[in-house]
Amino acid sequence: LGNCMETWAWSERDGNFAVPVDSDHIAIYRAGVMRTVKFATGHSSPHLALSNTGMIAGIDSEGNGAYLRTGSDSFEHVRLGQLPNVSATEGSLVAWAFPDGAIKIINVDTRQEWTLKAHDHGTFCLFFRPSKDRFLTCGHNEIRFWTLQPGAPVIVAELPAPAFHIAQRDDGSLLLDGQDGDVHLLQPGRAPAMRLHKHSLLSFGVAWCDTKACSASWDGHVL
């Protein structure tokens, strides 16, 4: 448990716990059973959090959010846009807080997502209340209580890079360009998004040309 002793990046809940055992694995003790799961933490703290249901939230070696569903053997990863400094989880909710004061909460079952600015000068703790829709955050010199509002947006797809434009067809299909040069198609009721075009430079501009997908790029090509 050398890595644990160096970072104290572990979590305990109701006599169960999750703890990093080296830079590539964490050990999970739950209901009298110990198991090891692959999770690359690198040399930074994974900020592990353990929910009442056994779900684990943390931060991977790339600075992305990550969560392990109860009974699963592999983590699912969430691109956050900035490096978080706090993880939290309760029930089906996972959350991360950031040095700029923002927080992001995701319901992994419904795929609803809440993003808000909790404090002006950084958020340094995040705890869910037993009611699950209530949580508290702390800043430099204040604690705030929050209630999650129903009707939050639902994540329908994740892209490997930021998109700049969206073009919608009559049947609801969406065409999206991307910073990495990829152009993706997102069709109603289908996931994940499907890559249609690959540009050598940033893709900037998409349109439906009758029934065909068209895209432009900084590489000077229109596909």
C-alpha cells in the first residue's frame, strides 16, 4: 500500500473501502470480499470516492473523471475539460469539483448532467446528503447547500474533441465537425456518434448537401 500511504488517496464507507495499491490498480473491499481493478492513477492523487451502493468515482492519470459501477471490472471515463480536485458519489450520482469553483454532476443511470458555479474562488469539498438530490460544497470561507433540479439535460453522445458547428437534417440526424479533424454523425436513438470524415487539420464547417454530408477543413479540403 505504498502509493496509498504517500497520497492518502483512499475512501472508506460503512466499513468498505477503495485504495490505490500501485500506480495502475486499486483494491476494493466490499461485503467481506477484496478484489483488484485496473485503474491508472499515475503519480497524482486519484481522489477516490465510494458511494453507499458501492460505486466508485475518481480522477484518472489523464485528469479525466472516472467511475466504476457496482460489480463492474472496468472504469468508465468522462472528459471534463479541466483537472478536478475533488470527487464525490452517492447512489447513481458521480461528481467532480474544480479549482475555478465549478462542479459537474452526472446521473450514470439517466445520463442527466448538471454543471454549475458553486464558488467564486474554488470548490474544495463536495458531499451528497442522504436524500441524494441535496448536496453541499465548500469554498475558502463558506459552505453552501444545493438541490438538484429535475429536467437536467441528458448526455446523448460523447465526442473525442470539441465541436464547433452542428447541422441538423429533417429526420433529426446531426452532423458535427471537430477540433481533431473528425466529422461525426449522430442519429436519433443511436449511440455512439459515428465518424464520417477525417481531415488532416481542424474541421470547421458542416452542412447537409441534399442527403449527403459535407464538411470543410483548415486543410483546404471539402468532403
